[in-house]
Amino acid sequence: MTIDRPWREVYALASDPNRMPRWAAGLASGLRQDGKDWIASGPLGDVCVRFADPNDFGVIDHTVTLPDGMQVYNALRVTPNGDGAEIAFTVLRLPGMTEEDHDRDAAAVLADLKTLKGLLEHQ
């Protein structure tokens, strides 16, 4: 998705775990820091999120560890594009996931990215 803001501004907002609840619906309850990890509480219990270290490449990749111990790798990138930025989140179809579940996940990610775009372009 294209965001009409400098890529470093997009990265600064999108990579800040304290501000993620503003645009990522699945984290609406907030994140609390626990060392290098961030904990999110949800209906299925606590999930642990570990983000890539801050970097100059726009990488916001993160691993989510679910309550059952399953780890899900999420690739989230901000790429400079002229005066603006592109943001991309790769939605993987996990083992055992139905096509409908994958489509639902992809729709939720798209909605989150639209919210992020709105926050950045209308601030």
C-alpha cells in the first residue's frame, strides 16, 4: 500500500509497539514490554511478540508466539518510494489454515494498513 508520507515517518509510527494499538486492530488491547518481547492479551490468552531491532532498512518483521507455543513469522516492510512510502505485510497461509481463514487474515491486515495510512496522511 502506498502512503503519502516520508518513509521514515511511516517506519517510526508503524514500528513503535506503543503506538501499534492505534492502527492494528488485533493489538487494540495494547502491548506491554517484557524485556525484548512485547505481550498482547487476547481472547485465547497472551501472545508474545518479538520485533526486529530498529534499523535503517524499514524492516518491522516480527515473530508472534501463540499460547500453544506455535510461532508465526510476519514480514512487515516500509520501502521508500520518492517522497512517499510503500508498506507491505506478507500474509502467509499457515499449515492447516483454510483458504477462508487466510482470506480473513489478509482482509484484516489490509484494514489495518488502511488505518495506518489514514493516521499518517491526515495528521
